[in-house]
Amino acid sequence: MARLDPAAWLEAAETIMTTDTVPKAVSRSCDLGGANVTVTGIAKGAGMIRPDMATLLAFVATDAHVAPGILPS
């Protein structure tokens, strides 16, 4: 469970890197309806396969409380 530490986002961003030269990660906190929430995102940069094709992986996580059924599955 130590690997699930909230401070491990930078390590996760580094782990998904392929040809990237720097990890891509951002995290912001804000007040939302009287509660402090955090939204964090990491991404693996686009790798060109052909001039018209590329790959991209992006992950977004939050500790905001969202009622079941609000977000599509």
C-alpha cells in the first residue's frame, strides 16, 4: 500500500514515460462547495507513429465526492 501514497504522482508520471524527456504532471486544489478538493493529472506525451497518427495516455484523479451516476461509465 505504500506505493499508493498520494505523493507518488511524480513517480507514476515518470513510470509511463517512453520517449518523453520530462514527466508531465500537474495537481491543483480548490474549494468546491465548501470542501477542499484536489485534481491531479499525469500524461505520457504523444509519440508519432506516422505523420497522421500519435499515441497519448492521460490520467486524471480527484478526491472530490461525486454522486454515483453523475459520471458516465
